[in-house]
Amino acid sequence: MKKTPAKRKSPQEKKRLSLERDCRNVYGQTTGGSRKGIRRRKRWVNRTHRRAAVQTLSQVQLDADQLSTEVGALKRKSWKKSPDKPLGAMLLDDENRALGRDLEERTSAAPDFPDRLEKWLARSGLNATQVRMMMRSVRAVVKDRHSTHLELNLNREEAGLVRDFLNRHA
């Protein structure tokens, strides 16, 4: 059988595929720490199961059938690693975090900044619903400056528009 030649990919296509397919660890530790921690947690699950089985065996003297039933009935503790995140999503989160910091700085210097941003977004061709949803996210971040869990939730195009506004109105 003949192999069909692979379709050549443009650099833009390669980049898009890389952002979709390449993943980054979001386990919450450094790379080495999570690599060791994941193994440690897997060992912990198995160790606790073995320990419970030994305790069950030592407490009761049963025949082989009852023994396998007792050990089989033991519930294993569960632990599952959180899945890795695509590189594109990680970069978008970083961009949103940076935009949030920039918006906080600008709003503290000029309190009417979100209103000007809203007017500019409305003139840029977005529909009213998109503008309203973006500004809800922006105002939530700006209003609760000291909270670390609030981040902008904008897609790539929306983040680009806000970044463009920030650059034009420096």
C-alpha cells in the first residue's frame, strides 16, 4: 500500500495546532514538585488500600471465599490528577490577568475610565450584548481590586480590543 503524503502545514496552522494541542501542568506546584507529588498521591492511595486490607485480615479469621469477599468490599480511596490545560487557554488567562491589573491601575488614576472604555467598545462595532457582558467582567474586577480570585473572562478578540484601547489611551 502506498502512503498518502502528509499535507504541508503553514506556520500559522502549526501555531494554531500547537496552541490547541500542547498542554501545561496546572496541578498547582512547580514542575518538579507536581511530578513528585502526583506519584506520591498515587502511592498513598495504594498504601491506604493495602493497610485497610491487612487490618481487615488481622481482625477476622475467615475461610478463603469470605476473605476475598471482605477484601473486595473495601472501598479504595480515590484521587485523580487535574487535567492539563491547553497552551492557548493558559496564554489567554495570563493576558486576562495582565489586562485586569492594567485596568485596575487606570481606574484608580481615572475613575471614569470604565465608562470611556464602554463607549469606545460600543463604537468599535460590537453588539450591545457583547459590550454589556465585557463591561460586567471589567467592572467586577475593577470594583473588587483586592480580591485575588477575580479575573477577566474575555476571549482573544475581546482581550485584543481592550488592549488596543489601553494602548491608544495611555
